[in-house]
Amino acid sequence: MGLDGKRLLHTPEGVRDIYGKEYANKQMVQKLFGDKLHSYGYQNIQTPTFEFFDVFSREIGTIPSKELYKFFDKEGNTLVLRPDFTPSIARCAAKYFMDEIIPLRFCYSGNNFINTSNLQGKLKETTQMGAELIGDASPEADAEMIAMLVEALCSSGLKEFQISVGQVEYFKGLCANAELDEETEFALREYISNRNEFGAQELLLDKKIPEKTMEALLAVNSLFGTYEILDRAQEYAKNLRSQKAVMRLREVYERLKLYGVENYISFDLAMVSKYNYYTGVIFNAYTYQAGSAIAKGGRYDNLLEKFGKSAPATGFVVMIDELVTALTRQKICPTSNDKSFLLLYSGDFKDALEKAKKYRKHGNSAVLMKMEQPKEHYLKFAADNYFSEVVCLDTIAVEKGGV
């Protein structure tokens, strides 16, 4: 094989091939996760893999422009590969359900693309699944999203995980009360997000923020843990906006208790998101053996207005690749119970085919293969490709395969 041929065997940086048992496991996780979303009445929706650039522009509040895969169509329009599902679904809902006042429930599955050079082991193309509830501003909607995520993660096989819940409005209320300008608020948010209390303190001292106000802003870093931290958050919330944010978290938690998922819930008032379209309750899901959050979500009440439809909304996305990796490392990844047979024959093809049809008729996967190599070759092939059993049709001898 020439040099060019060898190069063509490799994938570009940040993408990879998935096959065999790994891909089967991924499909099983997606099926189990999706079944739970469907049980809540969420309907599948599919949006294009690429959209106009404006759908993901800075004004929308999604991925920075430099991290988008951008290209042009024949008419000269700037297009981008989808980096984030939520703006696409918001656009779609505004287009087809502009006048609908009954809440809409959508779920989706597909790949997204982020062109970042700072990979840190992360892929540029990943598979995501998620759900969006459009047209419902209530705490019940927030609770439904979080509870459904908990149940879907449990359905996919995950046992030990935590949902960390925050509230964008709490921090924004404190910043507004301190009369911080947009640039200072953004810098402070970066410090808070990185748990850099020293940097945050230096910034606020430089801006000559009053001591009590500064104390409340710096305290955000310590406001994480169980439900009791909301009492401390209430003490620092000297403005109506932050007080309402804490009250909303209390209302959502009371409803999560009715779902019976409160043991999975913790709170983090320092939580921020790189997506600027979030407006209220936000949440991340974490488990061990995963390098980052396996799911993210929250309320985005102003996003649909960008597409001409005024409607509150909330949703979440789960990073399927991260979830499957965590399940595999924890040795609890669900596998299919379906039987797969490697059927070998050396005699009459017609007779062998009739027998293969019977296997398939009973819902089994069956590969019919003529024996032209020593049996050991086929046993190794079956083990490498995760066949349940190897059956020699001429002798009806059965060998255990790879699972």
C-alpha cells in the first residue's frame, strides 16, 4: 500500500470509527434512554445536520464562532455544521408551531460538531440525545425535565450519579444589585466558574464594590451541596431577582420529591453555562469514570423569541459517548439479549438456507457461511465479532461464540 493509501486509512483529528460490540452497546444505551423519553410523551424530531450561520450566531448565545465548522453553499450563504441541537429545535418549533399555545414535547438523537483545537481528549463529532419542553414556564416543567433525566439515566443502566442544579438568575441578580457592567460580570462569571475566589476578589476590589455586596458575590463559590444551602443563599439574596431564583429552586425541589428522585439532587449556585441563552434553572449530571458532565440542561425562556415565537422552554442533552464510556468503565454497560448465530455448512446450500430461515423467523440474527477453512478460523471470527453461538448445520454441533 502506498503512502497516500496508508494516510486514507486514518480519520481526521477529533473523530473516530465505532464498530462491533462498542457500537452495539452504544445503540442499546440510546434505545433504553429513548424509550424513557417516549414514555413521557416526547415525540421524535429531526433537524438538518447543517443550518444557516445565524441560527448559531453570537446573538443566539451558543458556541463561539471560531469553534464552528463553517462553509458556503452555491449562493454564497454561510452554513455551519450543527454544534448544538437546542437552537435548531427552537427554530423548527417557531417555524411549524408559531401559533400553538399548548406545550410541545420533542426528543431527538444525532451527531453534533464542534471545531475546537483544545480537545483534551474530547471528540469533535459526538452523539447526543435530548428533550425539549416548549411553552411551559412552570416549576412543574423544570421538575419534569430533571426527573425524566434521572429516570432515563437509570434506564440506560447507570446506578451512581448526581444531578447538580443551579439558577442563572441568582448570580445575575447579585450582579445587577452590584451594578456591574457587562464586561465585569462576564469576567467575574469566569472566575466563579473556575472556582478562582482570589481572582474574583481582586476584580471586585478593583471596581470598589461595597463590602457587603462583594461578600454576597464571593459567597456564591461556597453555595453548593444539599438542599440546606438554599437557606444560606437566601441570606445573601438582598434583591428580589435573586430571592425569586432561590424560591424557584425550592419549588422545583418539592416537585422532585414527588417524583422520588431527590436523592440524586444537589445544588450549586456557582454553576454557569457557556451557552448564554439559559435564563433560569440549569443542571448538569455527573458520574464517576467520566471526565466531564454526561448531561446538561436548563431553562431558556428567551431563545424562541430570536426566531419570532414568544414561548418559555426548558430541555436537556445527554452526551451519549460520555455516558457509554462511563457505563463501560463501571462495567455495567447494558448489552442486547438478542441471539446472533454463525451458521456453517459444507453440504447442500438449499438445505442450509432453509435451516437459516428458521433461525431468522424466530427473531434471531443468523449469518450463513460455507465452511472453506478449518473450524478454528470460524470460532475465532465468531469470538472477535461477538456471535452468541457457532452452529455446524451438517452435524448440528454447537460451539459457544464470543459472548
